[in-house]
Amino acid sequence: MKRKARRIFVCLIAGLLTSLDVVLAQQGDARVAQEAARVLQQRCLGCHNQPGAPQQRFLGSRAAMVQDGRVVPGRSEQSLLFQRMISGQRPMPPSGRLPESELSIIKRWIDAGAPDWRDAGPTQPLDYTKITLLGTLAGSASKGAYRVNAVAFSPDGATLLSGEADGIKLWDVPTARLKLHHRTPDGKWEALSVAFSSDNLLFAGSGTDASGAPWAGVWDARTGRLVRVIPVKSVVHSVSFLPNSDTLALTTQNDRAKPLIMLSSATEERYLDGLKDAARAVSCSPGGSLLAGASQSGTVTLWELRSDKEPRVLSLPGADLKDGVHAVAFSPDGKLLASGGGDGVVRLWDTERGEVKTKFTVERPAPVRAVAFSPDGTVVAGGSEDKVLLWDVKTGEVKRTITAGVKVKALAFSPNGRLLAIGGDSDDGKGVVVWGFK
Ligand code: HEC
């Protein structure tokens, strides 16, 4: 029996390895962009991402490199970035020329037009009806009740982060290998939420320790080192980085148990007021202008981060609000906000007008605990009980219903849209479930 179980496990992992590899190999531009991102991350960002030297951070973002002309898309020989890598006199890195294989990755990437690794999507639109189970990442060895509370991909698609019953895990996406596992020796350090910064350099998490005390922190994604402990006074259920910044938004409370959103950066802590009651979820829009907080009583608060305007409180007229809102997610263009309701309804809000534009209802009424937009913005996924539904944003048609094998609590699309990671509660130690689109 035991041997059989092990064999199944090995098959699953092997299956996951080949399928993920195949998926990645099919990606052309996306692949070279991700390889280039990895070379820059491993070879350059150690110096070009020193705290206190933000001008040195240019290598973290393709947009910044192109904007200031260090990368000329299509012309590696004219790109300062590549010139310095092959320069005899002033090579980058200063310790000497990189192996030819890595130089050729950067050259190929620039000559291919320097596709962005963040949104390097497939050239053909994906067919969201065609989805297959790729495999399950190892959860708990004990095969008992287990929880995956949160999942997030790094913006370059190279890493998957999961917040689990026994801590935070970082997975290498192409190989499905566990790269890092942060936990306490007793394994009682539970991660409830996780997030990646938009430059791939930091990740954050929150949760509870063995005594049930809340914790929240920020880590360096390359070294796995803890770089910031965030002093929180209540359990943080959700975290979200503001784009192009090290500022993390967290759901928390002040000394007098007043619910607030904390904005924590390396240099300051600020608070946003305007929540009706305890927030369960927080999310920043991809452009960084809006922040949404979802509450237990069913309201969604929207802050405009670049203005002093009072936040807007979106309410749900006529809805059964007993179980509030569990999850929120912005569409890639920031024009829509999806909310997952305790009433089994996914609502798409027009973020400008603050009105519900469309509603999608799950088949059996049960709370929708996770929502996510596909990176092309055409599909919204909602997780309720053991099902994940994929709705067409325009037509409302259900493209696909997935039986997840866990009680779904977390959903994340990979940045190129080809993978869907699902986290949830299971009876048999299941970790993150990964599905792949054609
Ligand atoms: C050991 C630290 C270190 C590493 C590693 C490093 N750099 Fe640099 N880099 C510097 C310093 C210091 C400067 C500024 C002085 C200079 O131009 O030589 C610089 C300057 C540059 C410049 C010129 C910036 C400008 O606009 O003037 C480019 C381009 C550059 N680096 C690219 C890279 C690339 C690409 C890599 C990785 C393959 C890399 N660097 C790795 C330290 C480093």
C-alpha cells in the first residue's frame, strides 16, 4: 500500500515536471524573456538593486530599461546593457564576462524585441475550455488534513509562492522543485497570505505562529533572507504589494481593534481608514492607482492612492450579506474589480462608476472564497467549495468547471496565462494543484 502510494506520488511529480516543461517550451518569446529575466536576476541585481540606490534598480523592469534607452528592442549591439556585458574594458558584471550561453540569452532576448517577462503572453489567445490537470505540488507528508491558504506567481512567471499550514514555500516553476521552505521547527507556523513584488525581488507573507500570534514579513526572493518584520497587532488575512514599490498593503487593526489597511515600506508605515469592518482581502490595481479592501460585512472600499479623495464604499444592494465578501481581484486594465461573495456570487464592478456591471452565480450556493482574472482579462475564475468556475467576462458563459480536489481558498494564473494554481483545504495532505491551458 505504502509503495503504491509512493509510486503514485512519483508519477504525479514526474507528470508535473514534463507537463510544465512542455508548456514552458511552447512559449517562444515568453521563454526567452523569462530566461533573460533569470540571468539579470542572478547576475546583475545583486548590485543593481541595492537599497537606497533606486536609480540602480533599472534592471528590475523591462519598461525602465527600454524607456531610458539602455535596451533598444531588436538591436542588441546598440543596447548599453549588452554592450557592457561584452565590453573588454568595463565589463558587466565587473568580475568578468559571463558564459557565452548567458550572453546569448540576453542577445536573443533583445533581438527578439525585448519581450516583457511580466506579460509575455502567448501570441494566440488561449482557449480556456482546454485545460488539463498537470499535477499537485507536495503538501504535507502526513497525508492528514492540510491547508494551502494562498498562492501567487512571481511577475516573471519563474516562481510560485504558496502559503501553507506549515509555512511559506517557493517553487521553481519550470522544474516544479521546492526551492525554499520557511517554517518553524514545530511546523506550527501557518501562512495565510502571500504576495510578490512587481520587480520579482521581494515576497511577503502573513500568518500565525505556534501560539496563534500574528506575524507578517518581507523576504528577499533571491536569497530567501528576511528583510523586514512588520509589526502587526492582529492576524493579517491578506497582503498585496503596490506595483513598482516595496510598499506592502496589509489588512490589520490598530490598538483599539479598529480595522485599517496598513501600508508598510522599508521607511514608513501609513494607515488607510475607511473600512466598514474587519477586512478579509486587500488588492492593489495593476497600475497602482486603486486599492480595494473587502470586508466581512459585505462592503468593498476603494481608495484612490494618488489623491486625497475620501475612499468610496461600494455596497451590494439587495444581496444576502450574511457572509460578506471573501476575495477581490482587479482586471489587468484596472477597469473591473471582481469580488467573491459569501452569497455564492462573483460580482464584476466598474471601478470608475462604482457599480456592479455583471454577476456570475455558482451552481450550488456556497461562498466564493477566491477570485482571479486571467492575464488577458477575458476570463474570471471563482473558487467555491471544491469547484473552480471559469466565466467569460463578456458573455458570462461558463467556459469550464474544474473539480479541484480541495476546498478552494486561493487561485492564481501564471503571468502568461498558461497555468492556474489552486490552493485549498484537503483531507489528504494535498498541496498546490496546478492546471494548464492549451
Ligand atoms: C558587483 C556589482 C555589479 C554587478 C554584479 C553588475 N553591475 Fe552593472 N554596474 C555596477 C556599478 C558600480 C556601475 C556604475 C559604474 C560603471 O558604469 O561601471 C554599473 C553600471 C552598469 C551599467 C551602466 C549604467 C548606466 O546607465 O550608466 C550597465 C548597463 C550595467 N551596469 C549593467 C549590468 C548588467 C547587465 C549586469 C549583469 C550581467 C551588471 N551590470 C552586474 C555594478 C555591478
